[in-house]
Amino acid sequence: MTEQHHLTLTVNGRAHSCDVEPRMTLADCLRERLDLTGTHLGCEHGVCGACTIIVDGAAVRSCLMFAVQAEGAEITTVEGLADGETLSVLQQAFHDNFALQCGFCTPGFLTTAETILAENPSPTRAEVQSAISGNICRCTGYVPIIDAILEAAERRRAGKK
């Protein structure tokens, strides 16, 4: 029998407990143990960005982090961005700018963008483009994603919801 570790994780402001093998990735733990399936797995090599979540305020590829490494960390997944059924300003800007098509990459872009805007509430187009360069989208061509992030920044600065 494989060794199991009991974890208590704080995800989206709530404490969760689960048992995991030491080699289980955080992405798999979120999806399989906590049923938070908004975190998507694409390449499983940290290249595509689909699995990006926020760990202690930083964008992290959850496919490259072991679940046991997350003990004691504050984790935010795409599910934690909305307020119940109400989309966040960023999510609404993605919707309004048609910044998604198939939606597979969207959770990773949203969590990446959330960290961008937390660090820099007034990014330039070039700064946004550089900051999302580690996320891959095969559908949108990136322009609507960049537009959505810039619009969300503007809405936040104006205090709009």
C-alpha cells in the first residue's frame, strides 16, 4: 500500500482535508480529492498554463507542485474568483470582450490575470502581453484576452463591479 499523507488545505477561503500520496500533484488533488474541476490539465509539464492557480498571491502551475507542498498555503482557484453566481470584474470583462472560445485555457488566464492586476493595477498593453506569455490559447488569438485584462484593470480603478 502506498503511503498517504493527511492534508489540510485552504482553498478559496475554506479549509479542506484530504489524504494524498506524496507524489500527487496539487492539480490532481484539487480535481480528484476536492472536486474543484475548474483547474484544467493540459500539457502536465508546466508549459501551457491551463493549470495555473494562485498560491500565496503568486501564479503557480499546479501540475508542477505536489499537494503536500501546499499545506499551510492560501490557494485560490478559478472557482474562488466569483462571488457565488456573480462574476468577478475580471471574469465579466472576459465575457464582455469575448476573451474565450472553447474555455479550456480560461481558468489559467483568469488566475494569471488576477495576479497581474494584484501586482500592477494599471498595466500597459505590453506588460499584460508579457505577463500572459506563459499561457497558451489555441482559439482567441490573445487580443481579446489582453483587452479583457486591460478593461478589468480600468473597471477596478473606477470602482465598478
